[in-house]
Amino acid sequence: MKNLLLLGDSIRRGYDSFVQEKLVGRMNVYFSEDNGRFAQYTLRTLSNWVGELSLPEIHLVHWNNGLWDVVHMNANPTGCDGEAEGETISPENVPNECRFDKEPLTPPEMYRYMLGRILTRIHQFFPKAEVVFATTTPVIEEQSNWAYRSNAEIDAYNQIAREVLVPRGVRINELGDFARKNCHHLHRDWVHYNDEGCSVLADEIIRFLEKENLI
């Protein structure tokens, strides 16, 4: 059987065990319990994950970064880490003192550069692997609390990913578009999906891999 490595942020952490379970007997699925967070964190930490997981030869890497990169952090030092806690604060309950940084955590040109660096790193560790990049899933932006993301910015960063990665042979899984059309009602907070949503995302990932003859 082929060996699949899942890389990515907390959205990946939501669907990874579902993908693994659904592919039993068809593919061996590996992933770190760590959150891949933003692009530079993934670049720095990939070597750690490779060592910790004692990976065999990897035939396929399914990867995402973007949600952390587009984040505009709350400048209020007392703001809670709502993403980590899985909290959602409705627009009516967002404290008035919340102020969001003007610039995203990873500026667009830095995101462009980092995606290229990560891909190079993936090829260094897994020279025979096919690489798939999953576009970033949308958020319920009016429920932003400790930080802010806009779907317009998510769309712009997804376009950057296509421009950087497609010319280098990466296949694009339009998971963001799929989630927008099919999973809006399956959020457990403003960013993440409930178990049903994660299972639906896993099904879509497997469908994409089948369509691309990667399984």
C-alpha cells in the first residue's frame, strides 16, 4: 500500500483521523498531533515531525497552510486564544476594546515565498512523493473574536498558492471551495468544523485522491 502524509493546521487535525479510518486497507496514513499553524512554523518543524513519526517512504503528501497566515491578531493583550479553546464570541459579545492588527501574520509576498520553501523541504524529505495542496477553508468572519480573518483575504491567499505551486507540479485540492458550498452549517466555531463536517471533508479529500489516481 502507498503511504500518505497529512500536513497542516487545525483543520487538518480535525479531518486526519477520519481520513486514516476511511482509508484502512487502502493507504497507510500518517500525521503529527502537532498543529502546523502558519507557513514558517511548518517549514521549521517539518524535520521534527519526520523524526518523531519514524516515517517509511512517503508516496503522497497532502498539505495545507493559510488560516494562521491570514490572521489579524487582536492587539488587546487580555484577549483569549479563542481559536485554541474552540470558542466563538458572537458579534454582540466582542469586547469594545478589541483591536485587530492591520497586517496579517504572514504578508502575501512572504506567504508566496514560504510556500515555495516548504515545497522544496517536502521534496528534500520525500523526493518520490506526489504533493497535493488543499486550499484554505472559509470562516464565519462576523464571529471573529481574539483575531480576525476575512474570506476575501483567504481567497487571495489561495490564489497565491495556485500561482506558486501549480507550476512546480503540485495538484490543488480545492477544499476551500468545497467547504464553502457544503460545510457552512457544520462549523463548531467560527473557524473549525464539527465531527460531521470533518468527516465530510475527509470524504472529499479521498474523492479527490481517487479522481487523481493517487490511491
